[in-house]
Amino acid sequence: MATPTYDLLASTTLATSASSVTFSSIDQNYGDLILVTESKGSVGSGAIPTRFRLNADSGDNYSYVLMNGDGSSANSQAITGNSFGIMSGYGTPTETQAGLTILQIMDYSATDKHKAALTRANTSYVEAIAQRWADTSAVNSISVFCFTSGDNFAAGSTFNLYGVAK
Amino acid sequence: MSLMLLGILNSQAAGGGGGAYDLLETTTLTNTANRVTFSGLGSLADYQHLQIRFVARGNDTNLYLSFNADNDNSNYRGHTLNGDGTSVYSQTSTLGIQTSQVISTEANIFTAGVMDILDFSSSKTGTVRTLTGVAGSSTKRISLTLGIRDSTASPITSIRIDMAFGGSGLWQVGTRFSLYGIKGA
């Protein structure tokens, strides 16, 4: 038998609106993590910028470079020293526009490198993002959260975490 | 499947069985190396597509991909959509399937990449698509690449991943390439 390779580690579908979802005590026996989210904003939230943190680190240790398009123009942006990673850049989920994001965190359990991540996000923009967490610690938790106080993910939003063997 | 490197940590899993997406082989460098090669792919009859997932650091910023020991880069071509933090632009390569200026050369900072090699066992030209990126201190780039081998039409039996043109550079310690098989109908 081949090695089990692409396994669902945890899954959350919100029964009620919530401002954050956290996966903790992540199994360290895989090579990469893939977080797939499909979220909308709860009624009244409007656009909900969505961020993530690893190991609850709120230090200025996150960087990204992105490119995107919205049907009329293409953009690129690079930011260094954020206190969070981004689930999407220019685009955000809204009450009516779902945000679809695939966040891949490579070599998450390694302790010899900063953690590199690739993101594909679809909102009102289509985006590709490279991200880095400037920390060599193994990743044992991921928290996805609404950036703006008072915002919430709508009930029915889904968050699925997979492990890919290496 | 064989491995053509010294100084590597290698794990392999026998093909067959399992799910539709299987880990076939991983190479993690414990010494620097000019290239990583996955060979013996002709025996992977259970799979239709291949995927390579990697984290990589080198002493040059370019990765070159070639197949079946055909290392004449003029037999490959591709185009890329890049974002560098300032603008989005497209490039064409008539010299190899490459992800250019995206491999990290900085300490502790590794480039992440996912490469899909489609219909590798058919007698087609070999199509590769990649998503690669790094948010480094100096190297900042996100790239989408499409590449093809247009000189021959034969199944892909080996894949060579060079650090810089012709393998003239060195992949650094900690670089990891993992090969996966994806089953078809």
C-alpha cells in the first residue's frame, strides 16, 4: 500500500456565526498543511478582511507578495512585518460573495526554516500569494480570524485542514 | 524509482494501492547538490499525473526542469505570469522550463512551489504548470508558469530539477522535493 498522503486532519462548518476558527494540536507527522476555506460574512458584516496567525504569534513576523486581477486590472503588492498572514489580499468575502481560499503551508513541522506558504484566493479578485512566517518553530496551531472587530463569518462557512505526507 | 544524489534523506513508498493521490518519493538535501532527479517513472502505470511539492533554497534564483535526460533546454519552452510586489508582468522562455528569479538565496528563507506534470505517461509533449513564490527579505515574487517539452512526444520516465541553468548552481541544505502520483480513470 502507498503511504496515506492527503488526509483530512480537521473540519469545521460553522453552525452559528463566529469571528474566528482555530485548529490546534496539529499532527506533526506530515510535510505540508493545506487549509481550504469557503466563507461569507454574516448579515451586517459587509466585507470581512480575513487573516490568519500561526502558533498564536501576533508579532510582526509575517510577509507576503501577491498578484491579482479583478477583471479590469492586475496588481502586485509586497508587505513585510505584518502581525498576521492573509487569507486574501485586495478581495474579501462579503455577505453575498464567498471567499474561497487554499492556503498551503510547506514543511510546517520543520525547525530549520522560516515557514513558506502559497495561497490561491478567489473573491471579487483572483489572487496568488506567497507568504512567509519568519519563525523556525514547527506550526502547531492555525487561527483564521476576521480582521475587523465586530465582523463574523456566517453560519455555514467551512474550514478544512489537510495534511500532505512527505 | 531511483535517486541520483549523495547526501540525502530519502523516503520512498511503493506505488499501487492507497488513494488517488500518493506520495512516491521525497528527497531532502543534507548536502548541497546541483540537481535532484526522480527516475524510474515509466513503472508508474497506476498514475496519470504527477505533482512535485517543494521548499527550496539555492545559490541562484532560477529553477530548470527537464525530462528523460534531455537536457537541451532549447527543446523546452514556457511562459510565466509574475508579481514582484510592484507590478504584474509576463515572460516567455524558449530556453527550458524555468521558474526564474523566484528561488530564495537567503538564509532560513525557502521558496515554496507546487508543480503539476500532466499526462506524464502518454505520448504527448509533456505539460507542466507551476505555482511558485517567496516573500523574502530581498527576493519577493509570486509566479504562475506553463511549460512544455516540444521536441519529442514520449512518456516521461525521469524528471531532473536543476539549480540554475544546466545545474550550474547548488541547491542548499534543507531543500526538499516530494513527488506524488495522481491516479486517473
